[in-house]
Amino acid sequence: AGNRYSDLTQITPENIKNLKVAWIYNSDTTAIHNTWKSIQCQPLVINGVLYGTSPEIDLFALDAATGEELWKFKPSRGNEKFNNNRGVMYWEKGTDKRILFTAGSFLYAIDATTGLAIRTFGTDGRVDLHTGLDNGMDHDVKLLSVVSSSPGVIFKNTLILGSAVSEAGDAAPGHIRAFDVITGKLNWVFHTIPQPGETGYETWPKDAYKKIGGANNWSGMSLDEKRGIVYLGTGSPASDFYGGDRHGKNLFANCILALNAETGKLKWYYQTIYHDLWDRDLSNPPNLTTISYNGRAVDVVVQTTKDGQIYVLDRDNGTSLFPVEERAVPTNGVPGELPFPVQKYPLKPEPFTIQEFSEDAITNISPESHDYVKKILDETGVKRHHKFSPPNTQAKLLFGYGGGAEWGGSAIDPDGVLYFNSNHNVSIIQITSVKDRDKELSGVSAGKALYLRNCSACHGQEKEGTSEFPNLRNIRERRTEQSIKAVVKTGAGRMPSFQHLSKDELDALVKFVLNNKTNNEKNDHIDLASRKKTVPYDPPYTTKTWKQIMDKDNYPGVKPPWGTLNALDLSTGEYLWRVPLGEYEALTRKGVPVTGTENFGGPLVTASGLIF
């Protein structure tokens, strides 16, 4: 049920102070220094053996008592992106014991005892994650990036899996697939972007499925074994901030879905965002629990969201236990855009993150920080903004990009109390037409043009980086030319791959990135306009500015707390408590009350009354 609850009681509030390190396992010393990756894997412990993955997505097995490595499996590495890995799957029948996990664009089956690939699974022990995505397409989906950052679930002999895809015009479709856990054979496909004759096809323009991608489940799923139902949340359609070519509600993007685990048939859906223009993916796996509601026991599915909402739905029919209104929202989009005129507003539980922004919400940790942020907002023309204001060619505020709730998920105890961590931040988003952008780029070097087109939305127009994306100004001190090229081609972590770049374009881009000066010299010219389109969809608008609002010292630009840990009674929809999570010691020393920090990873609650 994904509830992250342990009934163990050995560690208590009284003795936790006595904990000490039992062992340390270094999964990969080279990865620590040479990549931006980290271990995000939530390991499994089965019969005293711990299974997890390294930053390089090598699978390992350890003696959980001693930390001794029992075996390590290194997946083959091609040109595909290697995403972060957040977990592995275990299946057994008799003496056949398997670890199933994803690395790059493949699903692997590994013998849990020996660490060797099971060659009878798929082709030589692995299945291509592009499998089942090409039906009805008129382009080659194998040219598109398809990986999986979160583990799937296994019901009997059926493994159900989501995917992580691009969020731009080169996005593959985010269909949900199921594979036979023994053979690797494709069992079923649920089209998250419906095809002709399927429910939801009418919520898109005709044949949208042929060019629009995304609507994928990258955040994980939960299984009700008794019902034989898998529950999951989907993300936004591509591209993130422009939907002029996908008018309508866009089912089954931004949906909580209930699917028959054996057949993939839709049981019910609940859409949280209509026609998403704000990248409000459902960013964590739903929780399954039973609560007391109006004097009766109700099996529910609980979903927290990036924009600070909590949905508590009946597990059998997807109806909300608490009232939800639909209200009119702003519709002033760019030419060609038709923002959906209404959106959902849960009345209970109350939102746990900022929903609107005004000057009252600016940071108050010091007068200097307040004035610095206010100046940014004044210069960009951002005053008071609604969280459903559509992105435009003028700067707008973007709520919940880094959570709200994030991929670490939530915990629930047997009393029906939901525990979850949350981030509190606001970003600036500005889009521009591709025509206007190309005019601006016509007078700069090819390298700079490629950087501004492909990289600046995350890393900044001057390579300055943000709180979420690295500063590239001194990248030569941390990376070689070859390692930069490898990351650009394959992607890493949240960074997409840029396999569409030619060799000359890649050379020009990396040359610019390695040069700390930002110049406008028209050198190493490449005719970018003549490049053949290799992606299924080329949006007419693209991101120009996208960065979190920070103060002069790189602290969040909104009032603290910036990160919280929360406890909610699911039976009543009322918060029991909310406290700052995390601390900036430098601010505490200055007398600033504990602010909380940005936090990812989720809580685990124990029967002894502890939250880890």
C-alpha cells in the first residue's frame, strides 16, 4: 500500500540518542566525485539481504547486518540516458528469486542469489522500455528518451511499470505497460493519451496522440492485492508550459488512475488539473489505507500534490470524501492557447503550500532580503499572481514546481494519520515564441545560440545556475570536455538528453559552456535553421526564463517556513501539527527562527512513535 509504516518498536524516543553507525558501504567512489548523481534508491531488505542501486545505477546486494557486498551487477551503458533510480522490485516463486530494476532504457531481471542476468527474460535478460509505445505512431519512438526513475509493482506474474520521458516536443508517450515477470513479454498497454475509440480521445484534438507525449507515471504506484487494482498518478502532457496544440481537458494527464492489474482496463480516473500549463505532475505514489469516515470504515486512496492539495478518494469509485469545487480561473494565454476555464479547489483538507502571491508573501528574514526580492518582482512586472495564471510572454509566477509534495512520498499510521514533508517556494516563468527567440539568436555565436535554446531555461542565460540546477560558469574545474559531451548526449538525473544535436552543434555548445566569458562574437557558425526536424512535435512557444525566486544570499524569496513536516488526520481532514523541517545554521546564529529547508525523500513512521 506504499504507507511507509513499520510495526517495529526496538528504536524508541528514549533510546534513539544511543544509535551509532553500524557499517558504511561505499557503492561507487568514482561516482561521488565525477557526476551530479546521488543515491535516491529506497532499498529493499529481503531475508537479511539489502538490495539497492549506486549513483551509476549499478545494482548491489549486501548482507544487511554487516554491509558486506554479496554481489554487484553493472548494466551495459549505451547512448541512452541513465535516470535517477528510486527503487527496485522483488519477485519469487520457489527457488526462482528475482530482482527487477530499470537502468537506462531497459528493464532488467537479475537472479537475487547470484547477481547474474536471467537470460530467458526478454532479450538476454532485459526488455527495451520503448516496447509497446509505437502503436499507431508515424515516427520512430526508439529515437526518443524513455527511462524509468521509480519502481513499478508486481501482481502475481505481472509487472506494471511507468516511465520518465522528456517534457518538450521530443517527449515519448507516457503509456502504462505491464510485462510478464518471467518472460518479459508485453502483457498490456494503457494509453494515457487515448487513441481513436478509447475513453478520453475526445478531450484532445484529433490524432493528438501521434505527436503529443508525456502524461506519464514517473513517480511510482501502489497495489491493492485484494482488489487486483493498481493506483497511480500521471504527469502533464508535453510541452510543459504551452498547450495551444492540445486544446481540451487532456485525459489521462494529471490523473489519479485505478487500473485492473491483470488486464490494464480502466476502473476509474480522477483528474486533478485540466489542460496542465504549469508542470503539475502527480509527483509521488498514492497511499492506500482505511479510515473511519462518518462512522464507517472506508478504503481510500490518498494523493498529495506539488501545488499543495490533498485528495482523499474512495478506493472503489474514485469519488472525493471531502468537498471539491470547480472555480473559474484566468484564461489570458498566449495566441493560440485555450487555457481551461475552470480548475478544482478542494475545500478540505486545506492546502499546505502557498496558493497566491502578493507583497505580503515576500521573505522577511531581513530588510535587505525583502528589498532584494521586491526589486526582482518590480523589475519583472510580477505583482500579485494567481496559481492558475497561464504562462505568457510577460513574466508570471509558477507555484509548486519543486513541491509542495515531492517524489519521496508520504507515510500513514494505523490510526489514519498522514505524515508528509513539503517544500514552499515560488518561481518565475516566462515563455517566448520560437520566431522571436530565433531572431534574438541570429546575432550570436552558434555555441551561445545553442546554449540559450537548449540550456538557459534551467542553467540561466549567463550560466549562473539556480537553487535547483548547477552553476556552469566554472564547469571546467569540475568536468572534462568529454564528460560534458557525454552528459549532454545522454542526460543525467533531471537533465534530459540532447541526442538531436549534431556533432558540430555539440562541439559548439560545449566550447561555449567551457568558455567562462559570455560573448556575442559570431563565430563557429552553424546553420541552425536548416536542421531537419527529428522530433514529433515542435511547439511554437518555448521557455525563456524559469527560475526560483531567491534572495541575495540564495535563500528562498518567500516567507519561511521553506520546508515543513506535517501530520493530518485523514478521518477529519484537519492538521494535527505542522513544523519546520530542516535548518540553515547560519541564519539560526543570526537569530532568525528555524526556517525549514527544501527537502526531498519521504518520511517513515514507526509503531514506537518515531518519524524518520
